[in-house]
Amino acid sequence: FAMEGLTQMIEVIRQVISRSNSRLEFGGILLTMYDAALELTAEVDREVRDFFGDIVFSTVIPRDAAVSEAPSHGRSVIDYAPRSRGARAYVELCQEVLERV
């Protein structure tokens, strides 16, 4: 079901670009709440990458307490816990996004 929803969402984004905002750019698909210890995570990762290919970011955002806690403190995870796995992943994502643009 998640793949169907993701496919539909990408189609909606494409329609918005073609009908309403031709300057809008689709940046890619980001896997979040990633738990490498779970087989389901690996299965979803494979399916998404096989189906969508290069539009999936290499970086994944791990399931991390700091990522969950930071908003309740009114801070980004990078400010709240800069050495956390989540903060490091978001920095890596920023570098990957910059390489794409």
C-alpha cells in the first residue's frame, strides 16, 4: 500500500508542476524512520529503490530519539543533538541535495 500511495503522491506533484507551478522541482524520495535492524526496513528500501531508481536519496534518516525529541524543544536535531545519528544523517542529506542542484 505504501508504494501505491507514494506513486500517487509523485503523480500529484507532477500534475502540480505541469498545471500550476512549472518552476517547482521534485527533489527526490527520502527514506525516514529507517531501522536497519528490521528486515521490513530492508525490504521496503529495496522495493522503493528498485521501483523509483535514482530519485531515491542515498541518505536515509534513521529512527533516532534525538530526531523525535528536538521539535518538542523547539530546535532542529542539528542544534539539539549535533553528534546524534539523526543529525549526522541530515547533514549528509544536505550534502546530497547540494550535489543534485
